[in-house]
Amino acid sequence: MSAPFLFERDGHVATLTFNRPARRNAISPEVACLMADAMAEIAEDDTIRAVILTGSGDKAFCSGGDLELSLPLLSGARPVETDWDRRFLEDESVHARTALRGFEMYKPIVAAVNGPCMAGGMEILLATDIRLAVPGATFALPEAARGVIPFAGALARLPRQIPYTAAMEMMVANVPLDAEGALRHGLINRIVAPEDLMAEARAMTDRIAENAPVSVQEIKKTVTRSMGRPLDEGYALENASKAVVMATEDAREGPRAFMEKRKPDYKGY
């Protein structure tokens, strides 16, 4: 039996796949733990420079937390039955790494949204950096209709990424966005034909991986840390990243390669 969450490597790119198509790629306790472990490994592995996140099949990217297994466990309606359940319930780092909420991940993540992106799946999407979606993708946060709330980052992130009124319509009125609406509001970068989705995502991660990895990660770190802060604090973060990057060998290799009219050989230090 195939694992419910896949972690594959190819060169400098890691591909993470929600792999429960029969359950619309819902996040079970096991999926959450496997994804958390993958994120921790990626963050520490200097050979990985970019990540693709997608779902199996054509029915959903991720429908969010499993309504049979995960949410009843969190509410106390279902008892702990497996080691996955116990870890999901007791290990807060699992939730932090799964939602990239309170967990430092500065390697860019490209989402390849192959279908509906709902609830917890939508919250994970909000933690990604570049987003490609098929024409049939939809985006929704229906938690209030289920008697709960988004609690994996959407309440803080969504109004920073799309207009406030559109965010509130999604969250308090349970009005989904289609792919065109998501594109119009800037929630996704572009709409891609289903047959081209993974190739486009891979082309994007390859472009990222060709750049100096310290530069890429310092850019993401400064951008995410400076959001919502006064400009002078943002400038201070920028200066700190500049000092880190300019001390690398890659900062010397880039201009040298440009002058020598060759492709740079970035080492990541």
C-alpha cells in the first residue's frame, strides 16, 4: 500500500504529495506527522533548494483535516487509537511544521493545485510562496459551517494576501473562490492546464534552484519577517540579510560568472 503522504527528491527539488485521493487527500493524523517530518528534514537539508507541494489524482489538492479521523480527535469526540493519533494530539511541533506556522522554512514552496483546496489544505496553501492552479481548482474555508474555525494560520494570513472583504466573505459566509477569482485577488500566480501543471511547477522550482540558495532563503526570510512591521524594522532585517549574503562565496561567484559569460556554480555558502 502506498504511503498517504509522499516525499520525493530529484536533484535540488523535493516534491511533497498528499496521497489519499479516495479521501480527497484529507489530512489524517498519519499524514500530518509524515508531512511534519518531511518539512523538518527539508529545512535542515542543504541540498534541497525548492519544494513542490501537490495532491494525488484530479479530485482535490487537499480537502483539509479528515472529518472522521483528525477533527474528532482534536475535539475529544474520538479516543486515541494509534501512535499517529497520540503524536498528532500531543506533539505541538507536528501542527507547527504542517502549517508552517511558528516554524522557520525559508526554502521556497511552489504549490501545484490540482483541484479543490479546502479548509486545512487552504491554510497550508497560504504558507506557500508561488501557486499554480488548474482551471477547476476552488478555494474555500468552510470551518464556520462545520462549527469550528480556521486555526492553522488563515485568520492571520488570508487578509494579508487578498483584500479584507474577500477574505471575510470566504471565512464568515463560506463563499468559495474559483480559479479565476483566486487569480483576480492574487491568491494564485496563474492558471495552468491540468496536463501541464507538474511540468510548470517543476520548471518554476528549477528556476529557483538555479539561483544562489543563501540569497533565495534570505530574501524569503526578510520578506516574511518584515510583513506588518514598520519600515525601519524591515530595513534592519534587510541589512542583516545583506551582511549574511555578502559574506558568502556565492556573492563573489555570481558577478564573476556574469563577467565571464558563464553559468554560475553556486555552492550555498
